[in-house]
Amino acid sequence: MQIKIHTQNVELSQEREAYFMEKFERITQWTSRLSDDSSEIKADLIHQASKKPEDAYECHLTLFIPNETLRAEAHAASLENAVDNVIEKIKGPIERYKDKTHHISERH
């Protein structure tokens, strides 16, 4: 599993980057296909000026899994909250993916 973090208008210290990497690594525990070497997590962490302070930070999460690409996006007032929210949002697509692959494997 590869995890790539891209930033836009955000400076990450090594400690903060390690913190986010740890959060994204937890996703790999939800299904064995995510821990596969052919899988990849791409996180885009973005800060932009906004009229609403709760939309100042964005986190776009893309999971490249064999035969599938899963995406989630979250906005928040802090980068940490945006990451937490996007991780919660990606749980649904991962569960649907697991159900789909489970049903396919049952047919064979």
C-alpha cells in the first residue's frame, strides 16, 4: 500500500505529516485489498480563502484498489477535522466495495 499526500497552500511539519500518514494507514485495516501492494491512497490537503470559515480546509481522498477507484471529500475549519471527516465518509464506499467483492467471490 502506498500513501501519497499532496498539499496545496498548506505547510506540513514532519510530525503533522506522520500524524496524517498514521490516520490514512488505519484505512488499510478495513479490508485486505487495501493492504495489497497494488493499492494506493492519494490524499490532497488544501487550504483556500473562503467566506465560510468551516470551508477553509479541504481533504480529497482517493483510493486506487484493484478494479475500483473510491473517492471522498470533506471540508472543515481545521485540517485535522477535514481529515477525520473524510475518513468517516470513505467508510461507506469501502463497505460497498467489500460487499460487492464478497458477493462476486461467493459466486465462484
